[in-house]
Amino acid sequence: MTKTDREYYCRVPSARRCNNPSARSSAWASIFNPWDRVHQKWNGHQRLPTQDTPCISACTTATNLSSLGDSSSTIYHNHNSRRMNLEENLRTTIPEIQPLQENKDKDEQFSVPELPIEKKKVPLGQIKTQLLTAIVVSWVSMIIGYCSAYTSPAALSLERDFKLDENKLSWITSLMPLGALGGGLLGGLLIENLGRKWTILLADLLFLVAFLVNFFAQSYIYMYTSRVISGVSVGILSLTLPVYLAETIQPEVRGTLGLLPTAFGNIGILLCYMFGTFFEWRQLALVGVVLAIPFVIVFWVIKETPRFLVSRGKEDETQQALQWLRGANTNIDKEFHELKKSFQEEAESDEGALESLKNLFSVNNVKPLCIVLGLMFFQQWSGINAVIFNTTKIFKESGTNLPESLCTTIVGIVNFVSTFIAAALIDKLGRKVLLYISAISMIVSLGVLGAYFFLKDATNVDVKFLGFLPLASFIIYVLGFSLGHGPVPWLMMGEILPAKIRGTAASVATSFNWSCTFIVTKIFLQLAELIGFHFTFWIFCGLMVLSLLFTIFFVPETRGQSLADIEKKMAGMEVRRMSSVANLKPMPSSF
């Protein structure tokens, strides 16, 4: 055996030794061909045979790249040594990666499916204080619902006692959303300076004052004052309650517990309708006073949000609040440090008012903002608040053979139940499907309701045999609204608005929503008196037809998509899912 053969036997493992001449000749060739020597160097794994197909094992690629990228590897040429440079590394790996890149359209069949994230079950002992907190603050949401529905059962007795005409009564109903517009603007300042918890208490005290003014009212001016004060409180809470719950409830139960304010709000509407079957305006105001008192008592049980406390540098109080919310046996260290880090990043990226305004109307942000404003417009111009505020009066004017108070109560029950139906369907059917169902339901019910009033008021047709029709139409109308145009605009506002302008744009959208609410509730009774209930309902019906077309052509479907993907699509960027195999790239070696 020659010296060269002995060197070959020493360097090549037994699994690859061969006694035939061709193998020895390849050993001689490898001395003069450094690339052969690269493939002969053994790194502890058996080298798989070369394949012509583009399929390649991820672990094989990793093994080959690790051997090529080992900084301690050397290549001997005669008696001189040198290190592999980056260019040689890439030249060696490209033949294996290149077929994958050339056939990337075929890679989808080799993609690794994304596994659904399994929801973590949270023990009841860990969330009992969060549940208590959500119930306590949702109690105030119940007062919002009661206050919103107050004018519906109280309208008839108010007209009688204060000799109100349609104009004055319309001001009583519409001053609440007008006050809410101002309260929404005031709420942003209060939650950042007074705190979330104390802002909710202030709003509850405003409700107490408003209902006391209402109870002792001697003229319609008292009612104006009461509605403005209660409206300011509603506006403050419409901003504060979502912020408080988002900052206190952990993600695993945020969806479930976050539904409580909506449910309690509908309970408030139902309570107002039910008490309205027995009481007149003054007794209804006294019930409002009674509803506002419990929160003043239980307020002292709940904690300020950890997010607000950390923004004030109160780290000890932040940890105490987190520990109380998450349970005594829960480790809060990770959440506490993430909270601090998040606040620091937000503080560093905080922009001035002028810069925020420029971003709001930039080319990429105008489209999602216009979609949100469009959804808010059609939500209120469906006439929902005008109907809720005047349900009893509408039933009285309809001449139905059922008691108007009973009809109003039934509508309240449907409104309450439909909230849970919407919650069950919104992630199964998708946003656009629910908007389609909602729009079609309201188009049909408003069209039928308008036809009923047309037959009653504009013709000599006796409609007593159709006495059930107003109630049936109202049930379909309220159910349709609660399925789509009620919750979806608020949900999509948080989904399609880009993160950089989300806060500013949400404030604009909320203010626009309350402005539309004020206009609709203010003109509803006057419009009905001027052109009749039938044309008024047909106007709302026509607007819902436009809403359906708007949804078809402009509203995107966001179900099952991440916020990042939604933001890219709204900006016109292509979102393309790549398989895990196609994403393999050679690791650069450092030399």
C-alpha cells in the first residue's frame, strides 16, 4: 500500500472505504479537487445519496449546512490549509436549495399545516376576581341601557304632564346622544388624568344626579338638563368601560367576560320597558336613582387597572392589583415585566397631535377609515336608536290590537336574547355574512312596516286584521340589527384600523357615531309628522339597501385573519402564505 493509499484509509471512515481501483483513483482526484474533499469530510452523520428530485429533507439540509458552516473545518491542498469563504459555502448549498426555489409553486403540497392554538383552560379560582370586576363595572352599563330606553315608556306621560309637542319631545330624546358626543371627548382626558376606576365612579354619580333632576322635574327644562347630564355620562362610559375591561381581564377569558357590558346594557333596556308597563316618567326616574346607588357601594372592592398604575410609576400598587386580579397563587412576574416593557415602548413611540393627524389621512389609512365611518353611518341611519327611544309611541300610532307596553317589553326581550346569538355566530359565519343577514332582515322589516303604516294612514284599508304585523316587523328588525349592524361595526373598527392610527381613528369614528345618533333621534318624530311614518320607515329601508351594496363592494372579510395581515391587505400589499420547506435558506457562515 502506497503512502497516498494509507492517507486515504486514515481519513475516510470505514463505511466509505473501498478496495477497488476506482475508489483509490477518486482518492487521488480528491487531493486535487477540494470540492470532493468537502463532501468526504465526515461530521458524524451518514451522507444521504444525491437525488435529482427537488424534495429534500429539512434535517439533511441542516446537517449539510452545519458541516459546511463549521468554522473549524479546514481544507487541505497538499500541505497548505485555508478556510472556506462565504462564496464557496453558497456555491455548495445553492444546488440543493435552487430546485426548491424554481418549483416554489409546487411547495404547497409539502407545507406544514398550522395547528390551531388550543385554548388554555383557566381555573375558576384564577378568574373569580376578574369575574367580580367585570360584573361590577357592567352594572354601570345596565344604567346606560336603562337611560337610553327611558324616553320610550316615559314619552306618553311626559307629553301629558308637560304639554309637549313633537319638537320638544324630540329634543328630550336627542339631547342624550348630543351630551354623549361631548362626554366621549371629555372621557379621553379623564381616564388619563383621573384614572379608569375613578372615571367610572364619576360617570355613575352623574347618572345619579341626572335621575334626581329628572325625578324633581317641574318643567321640560328639567328634562333637558337631565338628559344632557346623563348623555355626558354615557359618552364617558362608552370610552372608559372597554378600556377598563381590556386592561384588567386576561386574554383567555377576555372574549367571554367582555360580553358582560353588552348583556347588562340590554338588561337595562328590558328593565326600563318592563317597569314602563307599570310606572310613569317620575317613578321611572326613581328606579334610575335606585340603580345608580349599588355601584357607589361596591366601587371600593375593585382595583385600578395595572396599565394606569404603571404609567404613574406605582410599581408596588401595580403588582398588588395584578396579584389580586390573577389570584393569590398565580405568578405575575412575567405579565408585570411585559406590562412595563409595553408601556416604555409606547412612551418612546408617542407622536405629537399634528403627526397623528397627518398619519390619519395618509393614502394607506384613508380607505380603512372610510370603511369604518361608512359602517357607523349605516348603523345609526338604520334608525335603531330612533326606534328604541320611541318604541311605545310607535306601537301606539300603529293602532295594533296588542297593548303597546307589552309589545315594547317583547322587543326588549328579543334585543337581549339576540346579543348571545350574535356572539355565537360572529366567528363561525364571518363579518360580511352577518352584515348581509342583518341588512336583508332590516330591509324586509322596514319595508313591511312602512307598507303597514301606508295602508293605515294613506288609504281607507282597515288594518285591524294585520294588528300583529308591527310587532312581528319590530322583532325581525331588532333581531337583524343585533346580529350584524349592531356589533360588527365596533368589532371591525378594532380590526381594520391600522395600529398606528387606531386610537385617533377610533375617537373620530365614535364621535361620528354619536353625531349620527343625535341627528337621527332629533328628526325622527318631526319627519314622521311631516311625511308620515310610512315614508320615514321607507327612507331607512332605502338606506339599508345602500348599506347592503356598501358591504358587498367595500367591506372586507376579516374572520380568521391576523391584524397584521388585515393591515397589509388594506394597504394593498399582497399577503402570500409560504410553506415551511420553501422558506429554508442557507445560513451565512461568519469567517
